[in-house]
Amino acid sequence: MVVNKQKIRERCEYLLEGLVGHDKAEDWWDSPNKHWEGKTPREVFDGSEAMEVHDYLMNHAYGGQYS
């Protein structure tokens, strides 16, 4: 499956602003996250797991009901 990382990033930004607000969105990308064993979401996204970050945000946006 080919993933357009730019589109996925745009969707992540949209979700993230809804979850934490515009002012805290950039901080979230650079903060260690327990879900990824201390890696930052940016590290995970920039690696090979862009969709994992997207799905993580979708899950939180839907109150844990997204799959």
C-alpha cells in the first residue's frame, strides 16, 4: 500500500488540533510517548509508521472505538 505521508500528516494535524488545541499540537509531536516506548510521535511518523500515528490519533478522537 502506498501512503501519501503529506495527506496523512494533514489529517493528523487536523485531529491533533481537535484533541489538544493548536497551541499544544507542535509540543505533542516532540514529546516522548508511552505508547511508542518513549519515542516521540514525530520519530514514529518520520520512520515507517505514519499510519500508526494517524490511527493512534483516530482512536483517541473516537474515544477508543476506532479500529
